[in-house]
Amino acid sequence: MKKLLTVAAAALLAGATVFAADRAHTLKVYNWADYIDEDLISEFEQWYEEQTGEPVKIVYQLFDINEIMLSKIELGHEDFDVVCPSEYIIERMLRQDLLLPIDRDFGDTPDYIGNVAPYMIEKFNQIEGYGKNANDYSVGYMWGTVGMLYNTKYVTREEASSWYTLQDPKWKGKLFVKDAFRDIYTSLLIALNRDRIDSGELDLEKISFDSSDESIAQVEAFLDTFKDNVSGWEADFGKERMTQEKAWINVTWSGDAQWAVEEAREVGVSLDYAVPEDGSIVWFDGWVIPKYAKNVKAARYFINFMCKPENALRNMDVIGYVSCIGGDEILEAMQDPEAYELEDASYFFGPEATAVALNPIMYPPTALVERCGMMHDSGDRTDKLLEMWSRVKGDNAGVVTYIILGVAVLALIGVLVFRKKGKKHGRK
């Protein structure tokens, strides 16, 4: 696979003149790093002209942090035509009226957006839209879970199936946790209230919105019980430490886990991944058209193009994450009876998928998924969550200091840095 640097730089250089002279035939796409089969970029340009009779040139840019992407649109009024935010940012963009509805009238071109799995439609319905339905303003792209990547030589499947396992002092120095406060907070909040959820006292969907002082204190107290075991709060290096057997457990995203399992296998290390039965979260990203977009038509067609099953399969193969696209073509392609045991994946593929041979890292069984909630925008409570997270990690500098320093560094860089690090992307 060629470097994204090559493609992105070529797109920027080739597209700069087009952008300046003919914005109506330029499509500005803003996406996570390492989050697409790069060949689809040029293929879309050709496909779009075939479908509409109009030329288009993509200017493809990358981001690594949701909030940086959002600030460019909200404060800078950047005219990106298509971006790919995470669920809680979609929620925030709807609240701030930063999104345009996605018209699905493509004339003679089929509506491939209809291939999005009903399960993902349901998850997008759970986004707080402030009077708007998120499915009218966003289309699912990739999704996954939060759980434990573990070394099978030192950790049993049973141990990796409960968050309480992390409290065992035998993991001291062998545990890495993703430095993603929203993901970890919501996952643990659900797990710590498992009994009350199962009894019907608390609603799984509603508790995912909870960022009260009481709930923050509850999660912080639990984090404090195992923080001394944590060797590092990592943004991107945990999976490499796992493949090198320098760590035995990594609390991480399923996509990173899948990458690590494959890499470790090549060097004779046995890794696996489990979603704790106490509960966790399902996260997801989706395509949206920002308020200041200039080429809405091409943006709609780009989103439609990405929903073609064959393109969804290619993206999954290249980046290692799981597409929101369902249907028979995806199910047939992803099944492997020789590699995987039968499981119930009917939540995603429908009633015909109650016993199918799928990779459980990519498609967890129905019983596990039903115990997962999702993240939401914490609004003006975000500072409280960040302060808690900083205390747990033992950061010396204040949260505001880190934010100011981060923004300053990014401003000084002044240019996009294109990186290629394998099948992964960051959700910070």
C-alpha cells in the first residue's frame, strides 16, 4: 500500500489550482489518518463523472483529533464538503447547527446508503439530535467496541471478560490503558452499574448520558483501585507493546486489537480480545456534510459511493476497522468457517445470521453487544471529566494548560502532517 503522504500531497498539489479556479468541481474531504483505501479517492472522481457527467477533483486532508476538526468548522468556517466525526461530535455539531441534511435523491444512480445495517441506523437514532434525527444528517462509516486486548499466555479469557480483573496487582507494569477519557469513563460507568441495569432500575441508554458529580466520583474511585498497575496511558503505542510482549493487557479499541492480533501472529505471539461482560461501549464514526460546504452534490455522491458493499469491504481490508455497511454481500465475504466458531450476529445482519462464522473481534456476539452503551457529548461537563482523568493519571499540569499547549503546538505546525502507521486511526 502506498504512503498516504504521497496520495494526500498529490491531491493537495493537483487540486490547489482546481480549488482556486473552480470550487464547484472540487470536493474537500476531511478524514482521519489511515482511514480509507486510498485508491478509492481517484476511483470516486472517475465514478462521479460517469454518474453525473461532471468532473470533480478531491482535495483530501487529514485530522487526528475530533475537536481540532470541529474547531476548524465551528470557528474557522472551513468549507470542507465531507468530514468523518465520531458519534459525540456529530451530536455536538447537530446541537450547534453545523450540519446540512443529506439528500438521498441520486437520480439514476442507486442509493447505496440504504446498505447501512439496521443496527447502525438504530445507534445513530440514539444520538441526541436536539430535534433532528441524526440519520438525516449523518451516515455510518466505521464502528467498533472498547475492550481488553490480552496475551493468552498470561491472561485467561475469563480474566479478560471483566473490568474488575484490572484490580489484580499481578498486572502491575504489564497493563496499558487507552488515553481516551470518554471511552473509558462510559465503559466503566456501565460496568459499575451492571446490576442496576440488569434489574431494570437504570436504563442502559440513559446512563450513557450521565456525567454527574456522583457518577464521575464512582468511576474515579474504581480507576484509583488499579491505576498503580498501569504502565502507560497510551494514545497509539499500546498495541506495539502487546506484540512485543512488553505488556499483557491493553484496554483499547477493537480495531487496534485486530491489528495487533494479526501482527503478533506473524512473530509467534498469541493475542486475543474480549469485550468485558460487565458492559462496555459501541463507538462509531460517520460521514457528514458541514454547514459551510461548497460542493454539496459531490459530497452526497461521495458518501453514497463509500456505502457500496465492494468499497466497504476494501476499506475494511485496508484499515482493519469494521464498516457500518451490512447485507448479504458483506456477510458472505466476512464469513470463515475454518477460522471462527459459529456465533449469533443477527443484531447486525438480520435473523439469517443467528449462527455464522465471523471474527468475534470485528463482530461481537449479540449477547455482548446488548450489554454495551455508547458515548455522548458531555457538553459543559467535559471539563469535570477531564479533571478527573488528569487526577487519575497523576498529571502535574492542569487540563487547561494541556489544551492551551496542544492548540499552540498545532498552530505552530501550520501544515498537515500525513502519517502512515498501519491499520489504525486515533479517536481522541
